Amino acid sequence: MASIGQFIASKVEKVYAIESNHDAILSAKASIEDNQITNVEVIENDVSLAINQYLGLADTIVFDPPRCGLDDTTKALLLEKPVNEIIYVSCDLKTLVRDINTLKELYRVTSVTPVKMFFHTVETETIVRLEKM
């Protein structure tokens, strides 16, 4: 998530990048320093444990979860404290559909973009934009 945060940093006021992988945290911090990015805060924590304190600060949230998708705690918080927009980057269509079905009472899908990253495999990333209704 920290790499996506760096990519969008020039287009937004502030990025809170929550990442649970320690090596990814170290890499992100080094890259942020090397690239002199000043508006990305990297938070080492599990999303379900940290997201609650950042929901009130965000208009848009970008999720790039593992294959298991979003956990129940995170989905419940998104329904309790909705944000204007969610960008969901998924590597597993089954969990993507499951999560969208959970969120559909407050969010509607406004775009779906499949991205074929590895042409010699059947794997496809899917980027879905959800907007609060």
C-alpha cells in the first residue's frame, strides 16, 4: 500500500499508508526519503486495527488487500463511518465480489478496470471504484 501512496502523493494533500509488512515499511520509508515526499505517513499496523482513527480524515481510501480481501472489522467500519470514495485493487475476484456485496448498502460501483499484469498467467488485477450513495 505504501507504494500506491507514494504514487498518488502529488495529487492529494495527505496520504496515510497503513501496511503490516515490516520489510515493505522499511522500503517505503527509504523510497519516501529518497524521493523527498513529505505528505506520506507510513503506519506499521494491520488495517483493521488502525483504520478507525483515520476514517474521519479521509475522503478516499485505496485498498490493496491480500487474496483474502477485506476483513469483517474493516468492512463494518466502512459501513459505520463511510467515506466518499473507495478504490479497491483486487487480485481475487471471489473476495472482491464478496466485499462489494457487503458494502453495496452504502456504496455503488462506478467503474471496473481489469489489469492484466502477468500475461503468461490467468491472474488479473481488478481496480474498482466505489462511491458513497
